[in-house]
Amino acid sequence: MSKKITMDRRQFLGTAAGAGAAVAAFTIVPRHVMAASGKTAPSDKLNIAGIGVGGMGGGDVGNVSRGNNMVALCDVDLKRGQRSFKAHPQAKVYRDFRKMFDEMSDKIDAVTVSTPDHTHAVAAMAAIKRGKHVFCQKPLAHSVWEVRELMKAAKKHKVVTQLGNQGHSTDSIRNFCEWIWDGAIGKVHTITCACSAVNSGVGNLERIKQPAPIPDTLNWDLWQGPAKARPYSPCYLPGAWRGWTPYGNGTIGDWTCHIIDPVFWALDLGMPKTIVAEAKGYDFKTQGDAYPRGDRITYEFAGNAKRGPITLHWCSGTEPMPRPKQLEADRKPIRTGAYVFGDEGVIGYGSHGAGGVRLIPETAMKAYKVPDKTIPRARGHYADWLEAIRKNAKAGSDFHDYGGPLTEVAMLGVIALKMPGVKLEWDSAKMQFTNCPDANQWVNPAYREGWTL
């Protein structure tokens, strides 16, 4: 086995709010008394607003509302938001988050942002600039520039932030990090990641040109937000917007923050130096409003003081990742997750902690002595954020140090899909591609008039 890799301070801070590293604020009712009763002390209750409260947003609201006060709910689609509205009748209802902040900013402590990807940044930034703590669904933004701006703003305004990559708070990701740092597979050199989801609008490119009535419950103009105005189509929503470049980020954007998360943390990947994408039968020039049904993206990460260079292969949709030769013939391969290859073995893991972490083949797993747990465990992703707010600490996937950089990896993959076949060279410090000026247009796409960060 290789020499064990130790955990440095940066890696430790990436854990659940430093596992309570800060001192809890003074409470009128002693916290231990309320904890014994299973209730939240009145002085610990946060006033929370939700932006985008249908679908996944409804789940976010439900998770943060326990023991707190939901004071405002905002959704451009009154039908989609109806379940949340009914569940929290005391909360004031809005359709425009800008109006919500104008009227209720002084009554809000924290905000969840669960809108489609293209409005994540404008909503999150509006909250951050007003000093509100923010939980934002993944991916954090819709462009590299938006990611960088949110990172800077979160640090400047000293708010507690959390990206919605729930797997980051699981035991599974911590197990993976501990095994990698223990030298379980030696020096890592290659990673293959996969997601079987297909987020593509290619099959509906003609249908979106057909006129369709806008539902009475939907404010289509607000839904489009900073994106270029387009005619309404039922092909865009709900949910299907992920397959369209003006609104979503395809499968690479939707799943990077889940699947690449474990290796991003354990190996301190940082930013890639090159990215190249392949998509069979896909031409961005003619199909540019839609993402492909399947793709392969290759990232190259430079080595650092603790590891050598690493190549990461991303496979999604109709392009499955290759089956590892070390996997037994009678075992099903991972369809959504990753295989991590070192010079002394292989580890496989599923997304969101599903399926746990295993060395392959199984004989290697049985022979491995699992190391002691060195990373503090989290009580859950939402609890991690809420506890960090109350303790003025850092959440595990905060925007500035972790969730933002992880999202940037996804955004670079999105740009590569728009330049298929071109090996892009990324200068992270200058925030530009050095060998392909055409690709730089996607680093900071323009907003439509009336919208700004």
C-alpha cells in the first residue's frame, strides 16, 4: 500500500460546517433543554423565504421549514407552487423575488433558491447582497462568470451558503475520502464518471417553433428571467428545461455536483487545464438550443503537491462508461456514479451515496482494513446549512470555497459541448480559454435588458 495521505486544513473545512467549529450564539432558552424535548429554541428559529417552491423547491422548503418560520414563498407558476403555499399559509406569496425583497428584506434571515438553472445566480445574488444566507440548488449558476461573482459576493457579505449537492453530507463521501487518503488504491491517475440520465431537447427542436398558449398560472416573462426572450413552449417546462441551453446545463451540469463531488473533495482536483467534448450525431451550430442525448467529456487536471496528474472521463445519457476489467462478470456495472483507478486498485461509488463505496473486485474489498473515521459526520445537508447559520460557521458545500469551484467544473464541460472536438485550454486565473477565443463568448453570456447581477 502507498503512504497514507493526510487531511489538510482546507479539506477539513470542507466538512460539515467544520463540524461545529464555531461557538453557538447565545440563546434565551438553553439549547440542551430544547434539544432534549426535540424542539427548536424560539431564539434559534430562522425566518426563511423560498424562491422557486414547486417540484424540488417544495422539497427544499419542507426540509428547512422544520423548526423555523417560512415567511415568504415565491414562484412564477402559481400552480407549481400551490402545494408549498398550502403547506405554509402564514407565508406571504410572491411571483417576483425582486418585489419580495423590496417589501420583506428586513423580515428574512435566509433564502432557498430552487428555480431553473438560468435564474439561480440572479436570485441568489439578490439575497446575498441583502445579507441573507442562501441555500441554492445545483448547479450554482448558468455560466463561469456567474459562479465567480457569487463566490466573491458570498465572501464579501459574510453569509452562510450551501450548494444543493446533498451527497456531500453523507457518510459515503466521507468514507471515500478517508479510503483515498489512507492509500487504499495507491496513486489515483484516472477517473471515469457516468450518469444515465438524458437531458436533451434534440427531439423537440421543431416542436418549440409551434405556437402554444401560455398557461394562465404561469408568468412566462418572469420565468425566462435574464435569458433571451423566446416564445413559450410546453417542451421547456416543467423539468424539461434542463435539456435546453438557454435555461439548463444538460446532464453534465445537472449531475457533476453529485457525481464528481467525491473525487473533487478527496483529490483536491481544482480546475482542469484542458477539456474536450464528443457528442455523436450532434451539431451545436444547427442544434444549439438543445443539448445532445449523450456525450463524453474528458478533463485533464494537473498534478499538485500530494498527487500526480489525473484524467477524468465523463459519460452521460446514451454514452455509458466502459466496464472496468476488474469488475466480476456476475456484477452489474455502475450506471450513475464513478470508478476511480489508482496504481494499486479501483474504487467504485454511486451518486448521492447510493450503493456505498466499494473496492473492486470484491476480494480486494474483503481484504481491505477500513481506516478509522477522521472526518466529522453531518446530520444532513439542510441541517448542516441551518446549523452553520446558527453557529456563524461554514457549511460543507459553501459557495466560495467548495460549491462554486465544483460548479465551475460543470460549466466548463457545458462550454466544451458547444465546441465539440476542440481541446480547450483553460486559464483559471485569467478566466479564459487561451487557445480558442470563440469559446470565451460562453464564459459570460449577456443578459437580456432589465436583468443584472
